[in-house]
Amino acid sequence: MSGFVEKPEPIEVPGLVHLHTGKVRELYRNEAGDLVMVASDRTSAYDWVLPTEIPDKGRILTQLSLWWFDRLSDLVPHHVIGTDVPAGAPADWEGRTLVCKSLAMVPVECVARGYLTGSGLAEYDESRTVCGLALPEGLVDGSELPGPIFTPATKAAVGDHDENVSYEEVARQVGAETAAQLRQATLAVYSRARDIARGRGIILADTKFEFGFDGDTLVIADEVLTPDSSRFWPADLWEPGRAQPSFDKQFVRDWLTSPESGWDRASEQPPPALPQHVVEATRAKYVEAYERLTGATWN
């Protein structure tokens, strides 16, 4: 069992039709046919959307995505039209709202990996491959790969796992031409972002993107290169052979699996509310990631 511990009721706004409640974002359509994405402060772990929010998280994800979109637009166009809050919407939507083109979305999570960890490490330990791609012997948790690799996954519903698939399976599902476009764009964007992050003392270990088509044009969508969609590691603490400290919700995961939480991950019981010290530590990591990447002070 998994999903929302407490699924929120969508806010009704004149002129907007609510389409979907995701793990973090609420999705609406406006009268012009554009999509309105609102990033909440919700957080998820172990396929559960938790009952406790992380203050400022939605705004940080939104503002960081916008910062990255500006630095990637020469590689692939993005879906953002504007950031104005729709008339009649809550004031709290300021800074967390994106008005976006409605795209024909490709049902693939486009994952780029430059380092070995997570589900990629688990597959490597079994078969010396990741998504069917052969890798050299001797790699460990945190090892840098010989070059970035495209390791796609199927996009799962809230509460379900994304499932890693081969490039050949993506080509079968969406066509060879589209699969090639996805791989080229994913690796180009990852490589650009990796170099930018590296110049700011951060390792971009892996990340995932979503793409859609605006007519015949491939467009990058959703969020990009945030601590929710990427593994960011402090470069000065990188040490292959162990789990790396990261700029994300690791404090949440660690607390949920600690004796203090009292939660059994294998049970069907939903996880408990987070204590304040975990909330504050997690928020601080998101703020630090934003500030180190952008060079701006979060306020």
C-alpha cells in the first residue's frame, strides 16, 4: 500500500479546471487552453506522499527550475509561458506557479546518470549493466561513470515505482526517431547542467527529465534539475564506496527508517508526521542547493 497519507482537496479557482493532483504539483487548465502548474510544499518518500510539508519547498523548486530553463533554452525549448498568478487564485500561489504550453507528453522518464548509485547500482551489482548498458568492472556506490548514460524508466502513477527499461523498449513504445531525440536531448542537457553544477562545487550524479511535443518540436517540461528530480552531492565530500551526502530529502528517508519514527516500511501502515527538526534540516538542504547553484540568497 502507498500513495497519499492525506490526499488534499484541490483549490477551486474561477476560470481554471483542475486536472490532476501529483506528488508535489497541482495541475490546472485555463480558459486559453494553457496548463497552470502549482508546486506545493508536499514531500514524498518510499512511494508515500507524507502528511508533513516542507516550508518554501514549492517555491524553491519553481524558482530553481526557471533558473535552469534560462540556461538550457539554446539546447532544447521549454514549456514555460509565464509566471503570473491567475486572477482569483490564492496569494500563496505567488512564486510557485508556472503557466505552460499544453504538450503531447512522451510517457517516458528520461534519466541521465553520470555516477553509479540508487537503482542503477542495484542492477550493476547483479549484472554489471544499467538498463541493459554494459559497464566496466570495479565500480562502487558513487563511482563516476566513463561517460553519462541514458537510462530511461516508465512513468508510474502516484504511489507506484518508476521501472527502469532499456533503450530498445523505449524505441518500441514511442518509435525509433523519438527515442533518439529523447536520448540526445537528455544527455545534452545533463552534460550542460553537470558542468554548471561542477563549477559551483556540486556533483550532479543523476537526474530525470520529462519531454513533450509542441507540434513536431521536442520541448522539455515539468521541473528540471531540482533536488526532487536530481541527486546533487557536495563535491568536496564525494567519496566513492559509500552513500554520498546529498542536497535532497535524505533526512526524511533516514528518519522514517530510524527507530525514532516507529514506522515499519514493510507494513501497510502510512508513515507518521515528520518532527520539526527533520522539517527544518530538509528545508535547509533545499535552500542550500538553491543558493549554491544560483549564487542568489533565498528569501
